Amino acid sequence: MSTTVIIAQIFAFVAFILYTLSLQFKKRSKVIKTQIVANAFYALEYLMLNAYAGVNNSLFGISRSILFYILHKKKQKCPAYVMVIFITLIVIFGFISYTDIFSTLPVIISIIFFLAFYSEDMKLFRIVAAIASILWIIYNIAVEAYVGIIDSSVELTSALIAIYRFDIDRQTFRKRLKRRIEKFFKRD
């Protein structure tokens, strides 16, 4: 493994720690600030791996997060025309950096993350984070981002834990689980 690939993996590891931690914050502002820094490290990783679709995605992630952080602080909602401009730019840069079918995955991830942030619904954001982690696993396999494969897997786990912690009514969940277990054992 070359020095460049090793350094890229180190950047990926730092980004992974930050991103995974961000999913465990309940406050939107903490999630956004942490993800700005995480996306900067992801951009460096993908740049060193010459995975330009990943670089574009990370740069849009930084831009998106800064925009939503500023709007959050001002207690303003993102105007619809800004959403249209961002998504248009994501698609244009995705087209420019297209190399194969896998290079479309960061474009899809950028768009769904933008829409999740636009909605301001943290439950939706955590669900999108889980879906995006699955897509990142596929992309990271394709571009040989080895740490990225591991970190996307852990990010998926973190997103699922966050969904369980913040979004699932545990009493209802436990009751349903108990009924299913009882129903399962009554079959015998």
C-alpha cells in the first residue's frame, strides 16, 4: 500500500470518528458542526484516492452543513430556490465527475442528505444517514477506500442506535416484541 493510500485511510478514520459521534447528538447544531469537520476529512481522503465523485460529495456536504448551520442559528428555513440550486449543482458536478455507475452513488447520497437537512426532521435525517451508510459501503468497496468500508459499517450501526435511542417509542417496541415472542412460542 502506498503512502498516499495510507494517509487517505488516516483521514478516513478521523472523519469516521467525527461522523459517528455526530449521529449521537440530539441537538441539530452539534450534528451540523461536527459533520462540517467530518466532511472536510472525507474530502481529503477521496482526493488522495482520486475518487472525485467522493470529493464533490464531501465539498457539497460542507457547503450544505454551513448553509443549514447559519440558517439554524438565524432560526430561518432554507428557501426552496436554494434547494433547487444546490441539487442542480450536485447533479452537474456529478455528471462532470462521472466515471462509472458507482460514481453516481455520492450524487444520490448528496441529494438525499440535502433533502433530509431541508426537512429539519432529525428522525428523517437519521434514517437517511442509515441509507447513505449502505450506499457509502458500496462506493467505498468500488474505490478501494478500505477504512471507509469499515467506517460506513460502523456509521450504519451508529445511525441505527440513534434511531433506536431517539425515534422509537421503546414501550411500544417492547410490547410488540413481547407479543411476537409469545406468538412464536404459542405455535409449538
